[in-house]
Amino acid sequence: MEVRKLNPAVGAEIVDLDINNITETEFGCLVEAWDSHGGLLFRDQRLSNDALVDFAARFGELEAAPVMENGRTPVPGYPEIYVVSNVLGTDGKPIGSLGAGEAVWHTDMSYLENPPDASMLYALEVPPTGGDTWLAGMSAAYEGLPDQLKVEIRGKRIKHDGTFNSGGFKRAGVEVREDPRESIGAYHPIVCAHPRTGQPALYLGRRRLAYVEGLELAASEALLDQLWAHATKPEYVFSHSWRVGDLLMWDNRATLHRRDPFDADARRIMHRTQIKGATAPLAA
Ligand code: OGA
Ligand code: MN
């Protein structure tokens, strides 16, 4: 197996590895690559639901899938698998979440006190074009912040909203509050230390209904806009064009991700697992 860097700020491809047959030595190398790159891509895999869940569980305890927009439980018998799909079921409702539109920059489930450390997305069906997934490296983004902004955010926390998912859909059972100070969510430090490497990284969650604790609303909005404009600059990101059998995993403590829109008449079916956060995000 070989590790090939995808972008200076984030991501590596693992070449020549069959996830169904990983030795302990190979797994050791994977963990090393995982700690240093924040995102790992594996191509040409053939994974059953069991194999996907088993592989994810080698990285840590799994989190149950969040409630989907359609209020359904995702895959019968696999409470850990979250379905990301625009495909309609026999009842005319989507079988998964996020539709076919853009999914804006975010990190997964940061509205929880203990968000998942990592997510793994496996492609079962992909559209001919569009639907690319982008990662942004938040350690590099933190390092690259102007000094004055680093000072401004020192010791501060962001409120991470739990009302809307990244596709802009409201989560089932949540009431919409337009004021970010009143919506549901959790507070986390803006600069977090990676739980395994100690590396500081920007931890932004998602922009919509975010709020910087203790600031006037207008000041909070202005600071968040600056941080988001910086964190998603081209030098920190790469995009991945999917083929069936690709698996992309990202470290939610060290990256942001987003998805391009695609033709709503095309089919895209992805299975996601999420690895539990060992701790709440730690201040750097
Ligand atoms: C996710 C997600 C984007 C995509 O599964 O958490 O944001 O490309 N998916 O489907
Ligand atoms: Mn996501």
C-alpha cells in the first residue's frame, strides 16, 4: 500500500489496499496516515454494509446515524449507517438525506456536545457529473490566519446550530429560531486541539445560525464571515470526483467538507458511518 498526498493542506489517497483484507501492520500505517492527513481516500473497494461498519469500527466506537430529514431510520439492521441520497423510495420520499443540491461547508454533527471524531462516506451509486465532495484542512487554515485574527479568537467559543443540516433541510422535530443565540446547539472552542496529535485547528461547524459567544450579534457575524472566508480559501481545499467503490473518510476535528450540487434526475447513493468523539472538542 502507498500513501499519496492529495493537497498540501489536507488529504491523502491510500493506493493498493483492499479494505476487506487489511493486516495489522497495514492498519498501523493507515492510522499514521490518518493522523497526518485529516482525510483519506480509498478507491476501487467492494464493501458490504457489514464490511463498511467493521472497517469504521476499527477506528473507534461508532455513533448511531443522526435522524434523517425524512424521519426514517436509515438501513434496517444497521443503525450506524446514515444514507446520503436523492433517490426516492417506493413511497415517493427520499431514501436518504441532503437531496441533490449543494451541501454547504460544514463539519458533521457539531451541534452535539460530543460530535463524532470522523465520518466515512462510501459510494454505491454516483451521478455522471457533479456531486463532488470537497475537504478543507483546518490545521493549515489555523496556521495561516493573520496574527490579529488569531488574537481576536483566542479563548472564544462558537455556538454550533442544530436546526438545519448542510443541505439546508430542517432536522425532524426541531423548531426554527431566527436568532442564533436562541436556536438549539452546542458551544465549542473556536480553536481546538486535535485529540490525538494536539495540533490546533479551526473548529467552525457550519455558518448558518452560528454565533460567537459573548459578542454583539453584528460583531459575531462579522468575525464569523472573516473566519469562513479564510478557512475555505483555495489553498486549503481539494475536491473529489466520485466513482462507485470510493470511500472517503474525514476527521471532523481537523477538516470541513461540502458537496457540489448535481442533476436531481441522476441517482446518488452514499452510505456513511460516524466514529464517536472520544471527548468533547478540547480548547487548544
Ligand atoms: C456527509 C456529507 C457530502 C456528500 O455525509 O456528512 O456531508 O458528498 N456528505 O454527500
Ligand atoms: Mn457532512
